[in-house]
Amino acid sequence: MADRRAEAVAALASKLGHDFRDPSLLDQALTHASVGEGAERDARGRLFLDNQRMEFLGDRVLGLLVAERLMRDLPTADEGEMSSRLHALVDKATCARAAEALGVGDAMRLSPGEAKQGGRRREGALGDAMEAILAAVWLDGGTDAARAVFERIWAAELAAPPRKSLTNPKSALQEWALGQGKPLPTYRIVERTGSDHAPTFTVEASVAGYAPLTAQGRSRQDAEKAAAIGLLQREGVI
């Protein structure tokens, strides 16, 4: 398994197109928070550092790179239009799609329990890892290196027609449900995983007469918003 993961990490590094001076940065970016619960230790018996702090930085790096690109590509757009486009390009689903294209899931270090529960394919875990990877590149090579990776990895998203972004997806789902003559949507916590300081919530959103949809988030509120967006997208509303 370790050999397969090493091969996946090498393949990922090749796709990124960045030659890491400090490979440990990429390794940390690929280490899920579940590992910090004692699931795996290095050769010296120390816990591996997880990617949560890097994800925090990577979120900001991505936002800056997207804003910079939109300033260049949309010279006549107003702030509202650019904000909507930015939110669509930095959301967790977009980051997860980029991660899937790179094969990030196979390269991630997870606890055995998280791996068995499908952590390598979870949108939240993939999206967080993708942001952490951008942070790792930025820390290793600076803004120019991060920009080069972003331009390559986000090329398809940048070329695609703009997706509508919602500032309040739960309200939008509520309005749509009422417009269909249905009761208000309901939300149910399906699962809560991870440690107390870094939980992951899986929430199911339901509208009567339609199949429910589940999504994940770092908080219950984030998971509910993600589920609302997913349901609206699936039904072709946005």
C-alpha cells in the first residue's frame, strides 16, 4: 500500500509540474486530519502533521489567484459579477473536481477508518487537499510557482461557462421548493466524523417528491449549504 501511495504521490507531483525543493510540504498537504488522531506515525514515532493549516492558507492563495485572473479576464465586469464568478471558482466542489483530475485521492494519507469510509473520494477531503497543495506550492516556490500550477490545473474551470453562485443556497432551495408546491426542505445529519476540533459533517437535504442529496462540510451549516447547492444543481435550477 505504501508503494502504491508513493507512486500516486510521484504521479501527482508530475501533473502539478512543480519540482518541490521541500517534498515534505507536499506530503503534509496530502495528510488528512484523521491521521492526527494517532492512526499513523513516522519512522521516529512522531505523528504526521496534517493539512488543516495548509488548507487555511491555500484557501487564501486560491482566492487571490482567482481574483487576479478575473481582473485580467473581465476588464468591464462590476464587483458583483466578479464576486459571483470567484465564488464559483473557489468553492469546495470546484476544488474537488481539480483534485480528482490530478488523482489526489490515491495520493492522500488517511487513517484506516477514514479510508474504509471512502475518504479518498469525499468532496470535502479532496477539496481541502487541493487547497493545501496550492499552499504547499506557494510555500515552496512563491507566488509565481503557485500561479503557474493554478493556471494549469484550473484551465478547464476557467474556460467553462460561468456557473451561477449563490450567497444563500438554503433560501434558494426553500424558494424553489415552495415554487414547486412542496413543503419546506429538511436537513438531517447523516454522519459526523473526525476529531472534536476538526469534525466533518455529512448532511442530507430533502425536498418532498425528489430524491435526497447528501454533502459534507466542516460544520453543520457548511454541509447544509453544500447539500442545498447540490440538490439545486442536480435538478437544473442553477
